[in-house]
Amino acid sequence: MRQFVLKVHELCNLACDHCYVYEHADQTWRDRPAIMSAAVAQRTAARIAEHAARHRLPAVGVVLHGGEPLLLGRERLREMLTELRSTVGAVTALDLRMQTNGIRLDEPMAELLLEFGVRAGVSLDGDRAANDRHRLYRNGASSHERTLRGLALLRSPRFRDAYAGILCTVDVRNDPIAVYEALLAQEPPRIDLLLPHATWDQPPPFSSAGGTPYAGWLLKVYRRWLSDGRPVPIRLFDALHATADGRDSGVESVGADRGELAVVETDGSWEQPDSMKTAFHGAAATGLTVFSASADELVATPVMRRRQSGLAGLSPTCRACPVVARCGGGLFAHRFRTGSGFDNPSVYCSDLKGLITAMATPGPSELPRSVFDELASGGGGADAVAHLTATQEAITRSLLVAAADRLPEATWSLLGEIDEQDPAAVRRVLAHPFVRAWAVRLLGGHDGPERFADVVAAAAVVAGVDARITVTPRDGRVHLPTIGVVTVPPGVTELVIGAGEPAGLTPTPSVTAGDLTVRLEDADPYRDCHDWPATGTLTAAERLAWAGGLRAAWPSVLRDAPDQAYGLAAGLTTITPLAADPVTLRSATSRQAYGALGIALTPDPAALAVMLVHEFQHTKLGAVLDLIDLVDPGSDVRVTVGWRPDPRPAEQALQGVYAHLTVADMWRRRAGRGEPGAEGHHLMYRTWTTDAIGHLSASGALTTAGRRFVDGLAATIGEWPG
């Protein structure tokens, strides 16, 4: 055990209605002494010192808790701190903390904390309106002003070293940004956002089955915190970032860390962490006291051993979950349900999964400024596009995690095993554009989970993993993303994956043209996601025509779009052949299929080059918009553009600007070589783009990031001669 919480005072001067000590299931406080006696304090200090010495712990933490610990008064508090420093501090480094409401914190008390090196955390739920929902005196009066007075002391230069941070219990009725700003205004060294203690018997307030109100609330704070540059550590977010990197969370509420915390009550009882009081009366009890048992004997009890069992001690549902290593099953107490005890997921399971999933999706601060500015010029080389590709893979993974409850557990487990053995194989398959297209349809209730087996089978083939996977053939065929189509005999619903290619495989055709290698996706059942129909399976002659067309067009891309060519080669993986239109050229992209373009083959290599570059601009901008709002989501402004007779929504106008800027540049370069008609095309596209940039800039629809982005496009045009 490395952390010890000492309940030094059983009573409190507030009557917070969300307090787990007084308002929840456990009421053992009623039978305990109000104050921890000197004898209990001495024996507790001796037990902690004994444990630290036996295990040669370099440091231990002790938190003075309650009730309200400052009700001890200065003299009793001095005696207790002296005992702890002299006994525990003699054998190991002692990190002394206190959790308080701050009401009785005055200068003499703050001097005492400073003298003994105690750092105080203060409970505050936000601005006055938020704090007054729960943290009131027994007569209903507000405690907010008195708490702020205590915080003002801790913020002062004299007492800053005694300031540990702020603990805030989340109430989803409060404005998350207002709460965040109110907490930040107190200049805390750290913020701890606490989910209100709840169980399956007593669910969280304002929650519903499958709903994620707490994830939604926390994510608003998280995104703002990221955009502010993480001005202060927020414990929950930092813990989840740590588990994402495979590190310990450092907290009990998430992650698979061993439980290393014990509580000593005012009567000397050894107890499990305080949060257990929310489960049932006596839930925290161990049957031991500091007079009857050492800390080692406490650790050996069945209840503490289970707390230290990590992932092995979780329910089967948790162990099969793809984010189990991140959330660790949530706080132990939050798993309780009458009948099954703690052998359940957290009552916050949906919220934790939603929060982890969204945090795994790259946010605005995760697009480096240099990459943003490069893309805002209209260009984007291989490195910039590789960054977008990585974020798109993260989004696809997040979508799959969000859909995990709808997918077979055995197949999930197999994908996890493959990901551990050969993560590059899983990355390759998840990067296939139409995996995300299917996942979006699944989450929207427009498709079923059958495609997932195809995805996992493809990953197994790429990784060379032996597996038997139940699949759902379509017309006797199973499509393996990035690999091809497996034809199976009638009635066969199992693919046997082993060394080499599966029996009956027809590989997806691919073409290499210089630096560009693309798959010609003519069989994926989710490829038909454009506004023009896809072709059927290509004939041998059609595949040859595509190969010839792309090889003829690629030199034009290199010559006429040098700022886009290498980014295009890095990010474009798939072309869906579209049916020919006898009237006009046809090309398209889908926001949910990054890396894929839909194109109807044309015999004109110069026109094909323009279509490749034009459509990939839409792909890049769509990836940026997945991360950053360039247009105010609440704006209904429409913008006049030259390429359409009707005004367009601002985001669609921005998409047109981004694509047409590059087309204008291609025709500019062609005009410079004296190609017939090129100057007219250049002037048309340049005028369209310049005018639309002006209309967008004046529309009021752009965000701060959007204005920076559009200014970058304008600067690029400004550098062109003429």
C-alpha cells in the first residue's frame, strides 16, 4: 500500500446532498467517534511506517480526510501532523495531503499546513450557481463565498506551496465550460473531475440506459482544455492519456492499476477506499483495525486482493471489451449490483466508453500548426497527408469501439490478438476507405455487423494468423478489405485462414503509376457511396484501360500540381471506377471514405489528372474538417459562388474553393507552357476562387481557425503572377 487516507474527523460543517459519506448507502459514520484519538493516530502512523520500512517504499502518501478535517482545529491538527512526520517521515519520504471544503481555512491554519508541508485540495463544483446545487450549509445557505476565501489564501504567493488543487463533482445540469472557467480562475495546480458515486442499484443522476450524458459533459471540457493548450493538469484526462500510451493511470477510477490505497477510520478500522460507501451498508469494511492487523495483513484479505487483481478481477463483459485496458472496468464501487455484487461493468460503462472513444479521436490541438498551415496553402506534401491518414485511422478505430456492443465478442478478441501480434496488419485493413463507410452505417442503424467478420478475416490474412472466422457471404462471395473477393461454395459460412492466400481468392486489381499505387475497387459492397453509380467487376480490358490512363495522367499531375502530387500519392489508396456519363466527366469523393476517389475513366490524361487532384483536395479538407470546425456549426449562411447558380452552405463553398484553387493553379501552369485554351480556364477558376474567398471571409460563418485557413488560401493566390 502506498496511499493511506486518514478519516481524522467524522463530521462536516456542510450538508452536501451528493456526499457518499452521509447521503449514500453506508451509514457506519453514525457509530464512530467524531474525532480520531491520539492513540489511533499514533498506532496508524506506526503501521504505515512499519509497512513502508518492510517494503522499502521510497515514499508514501497520507491524506487527511473526513467529514471535514479542518474541524480538528489547529492544536489537534498540529499533534497529528507531528506524529505523522516524526514516525512515518523517519523511514520514508512522506507526501502529506488534505481534502477540505476550505471554509475554515484561515491564515493561521494555512501557516500550519505550510509548516508541515501539507498540500490541501479544495472541493468546489464551479461558479456559485453550480456549487450551490449541492455544497450548502444545513440551513440551505451558500458555502461558495467562504470556499473562495480559502482558495484565495492558497493562491497567494505565501501559501501557494500548500495548494494541491480542486476537486469538482460533475453535475451534467451545469454548463461544462462555465464550470471549467470557474475552476481555472482559481489557478489550481490540478483539477480533479469526479463522477458522482453511483451503482446499478442507484444509477447516476440524469442518466438513461445506453445514454452518455457524462461523457458528453466531460468531452466539452476536454476539447476546450485541449484548445487552451492544457493550462492545468486534469487528472481524469491525464490518466486516460497515460493508459492510451500503456502507462499506469495513477488513479483508481480508470486503468488497470493495482489498488494501492487503504482508509483508516476515526476508530482505527482498516477500510477499503471511501467510494465503497456508495454500494451498501458496511461495504468498505475489512474486519481489521490498526490495533489488530498490519497493513500487510490488510493486503492479504480477499477483498483487498481482488482490488489488486487488475484486469483478471473484472467481469467477463469487461475483459472482452476493446477499451478495457483504458478504463480498467471503472471505479470498483461503481460496478455494484444486488445479486451479482461487483462482478459487473461500471454503471458508467457507456459514458467511459464514449469518453475514451472520443478522446482517441484526434482533436483540434492534435493537428500541428505547421501541418495546418501547409494544408491551408492549398498544398500538403507526403508528411502532412500522412498525418491526416493517421488521424483517419484513429477515427475508424473509435467508430469500431463505439459499435463494440453490436459486434461478436469472439471476433473482437481475435482482432485484439492480431493487433498485438501485427499492428501494421490491422492498420492496413482499417485504413481501407470503406471500412469506415460501413462503420458509420452500422452506428446509424442502417447496416448490420456482418461486415466486421470480413474486416477481421482480412487482418488475419495480412498478418498470417491461423483463424476460423464465421462470415456472411453475399451471393457466394466474401469481400476482404484491401485483399479481394473470396468465392465460397453454397452453404459455407466459415473462412479458414492459414498460410498463404485463402482458397477461392480473386485479388483486388491494383495499378502503379510512378509514385502512385492504387487499388481499383470494383467489388467492395460499400464502395457505391458516391452520387454517381459505380461499375460492376472490371473486365481484363477495362483494367488495362485504367492502368494505361493512370500512367498517362501521372506525369501531368507531377508537372501541373507539384504541391499536391506527393501528398496525393501518400494518401490516395483506392479508386472506385464509376459508370461513364455520355454527357460530362464524372468524379466524386465521400466524406466517410478517406483515401478513395470515384472516377469515371476518361481517355484524356490531362482531364484525368485534374480529376485526381481536384477530388483529393476534397478528401484532404474533409479530413481537416473531421478535426477542426472551420465553419461555425450553427451558421446557416449561404455563400454566392461562381460555379453554381444557387448560393451554397458555407462549408460546401469552402470545399469548392479548396478544390478550385488547385485546378486554377494547374491551368495556370499549363497556360505558362502555351497550351491552347489554358489561359481561359485559368482565369475562370481563379476568378471563381478569389470571389468565393471574399464572400466567405465577409460571411461571418468562419471560425477563428477557418479565417486562418481561408487567409492561407488567399495568400497562395496572391503569390501567383498576374
